[in-house]
Amino acid sequence: MPSQPVTDRMVCFALYSAARATTQAYRALLEPWSLTYPQYLVLVTLWVEGPQSVKDLGEQMQLDSGTLSPLLARMERDDLVVRERSSADGRVVEVRTTPRGVALRAELAHIPSAVARGLGLDGDVDGERMLATLHGITASMHAVTDDPSSVTGRR
């Protein structure tokens, strides 16, 4: 019997496990505000980039409308965001933060640095390196998704 589980020697499982552990850490950090990690991401996006169309928000967060719509509905019930039809194009639904959603920005300002400490990152340089590595992995895996034969040699 091997001294360690086979999954401990798999890069893909290490990525999966790290992503799950990170999400669990966010869950623990955000629990006092009854926020989920995806809700936090919506708020951060709206704080930094301002109002967004539901379509653009879904694309940025890589969520389909079947996942994003209930998420936004809950946030709207919790008075964090408002969804309104665009005055310029009635087909477009825009999302913006409410005053309560805006107020959470100051309360949650410590979250990124807490996560960075939890990851063992020592300053901006470490963070930038990790981001570059993760973005590279993401781009590489999207390329595989788009063309699996690029790594299998099978056409």
C-alpha cells in the first residue's frame, strides 16, 4: 500500500483541494455578514467597477444565468444590490449596490489581506507571482478545453 494516497501525487487534485480550501476560508471569514463567496465577489466587482449588466457580471464571474439570477435575487432580498432595467435598453438588466451594500465595503476591507496572510503571501510581489501563475494555469486549461487534441495528439 502506498505511503500516501494517489490523489496527493496529482497536480489536478492539489488544485481542486486548494480551491476548495480557499472557498472554505472565505466562508469562515464572511460568515459574520451572512455572505457567501460568490456574493462577496459580486459586491467587490460592483464596488470597484460600478453598476454592471447581469450579462457582463455573469461573464466576469464565469457564472451562467441559472446560477447568477438566484444569487442576485438573494442579494436583492438582503438589500445588498438592486436590479433594474436599463433606461437606454429595456432588454438589459443592470445591477448596482444599495447603500447597505456600499457600507459593507469598509466592513469587509480586511478580507483580502486576511486571505493573503492565510495563503502565506509576503507582500505584493508574492501576490503578483501567484496571480500570474494562476492566470497562466487558467489560460492553459481554457486552451485545452477549446482544443483537447492540443495535448492528446488525437484529432
